[in-house]
Amino acid sequence: MEDGNIAYHVNDKEINVDIARRKLAKKYGYDHKKLCYMEQLHSNIVQIVHDDTTLYKCDALVTNKKNRPLMVMVADCIPILFYDKVKEVIGVAHAGRVGTFENISKNTVQSMVNFFDSDVRDITVTLGPSIQKCCYEVSLEIAQYTKNSFGKEFVHGRNIDLQGINKKQLQTIGILEKNIITSPICTHCSNEKYFSYRKDSGCGRFSGIMMLSN
């Protein structure tokens, strides 16, 4: 929250979002005019970024272009960042419950492999701050579906573990455990400076941003 809201689709003035995005670009040293971001759909759709800054309708972006920052916007969902240091390929993904259940992590890795010849053993993945199993309560039906589809270890009463499911999916496709980094921060209960949709449905969004530099 300390960087402000960076999403246009929430209840905020466009000028405020513009200012927040420019400040963020200055803070981290990239050109805000080259920022690529998504109209996030809660899907498993991955798009490849080339040389434009189109508003991509998807939930993951992948590129090998230099100086082309990619952004994912979240407020409880998991911001997932992918980096292949050998082929120099990056990706970002928005993993909410639907995207997680539909394998957005796996699809992002598969796009890196298919389009850029990445080796899964070279890909490092970071799962950023998100709502954790301590706070992510769902309906009994969804909890049962999670148990049946992914395993009882990801269900704690009516709470489910989205980070754990994504980690399992990444390992299943061949990402090495040592190359998966998971944040322990819960956006809902940690009192850290992150937006949480479950706390406030009218909240803004924070971001995960990646860029390959020259």
C-alpha cells in the first residue's frame, strides 16, 4: 500500500493510478511507458509479449524482450514471478483460486518451454505475498473439491492452501524445489502494507513486476 494503488479497474481516480505507476517506475528504474500489464480474467490464459504495450486479456505474461517490464496486480491472489537465467526469459502470473485450479502456473512454465526453449530445471519461481491457508476460508463444496482434486494436505477445515497447490503443480512439471521461493506473508492477517480484498472489497492493488535489463 505504501506505493499506492496501481490498478485502473478499482474505485480510484485515473490520475492517482498514473501517479502511483510513475513513482513505482522511478523507484525501480524502468520506463513506465513500456509497462505491460493485464486485464486479469481469473483464467489460465498466458500471452507472449513482443514489442507492444497492449492491454493483454489473460492471467500470465511471458517475454524474452529486454527493458520490457511485466506487471501482475493482486490483493490476496498470488503474484507469481518466473525467471529463466539461461535463456533469459521472464514471466508473471496472477494465481487466484480459479487460476490455480486451472493450472496457471503450469501453463506459464509450459509457455516458457514451448516458445523460448526453456529448461524447467533453469527456471526460478517466486510466489509473493498473498492470502495464506490461515485465512483463506471457502465453502464446504470448494474445500471438498480441493481435497478431491489436489490432496487433503491442502485443506484445513474450510481453509485451503493456494500456495501449496501452486508449489505442487510447479514441482509436477519439473521445477526444482530449491528453485521455488514462497513468501510467508499473509496479506489478510499479517498487518503488513499490502492490499487485501477480503479485508476491503473496495481496496486497490499492489504489484509484482519483472524486467530483463540490458
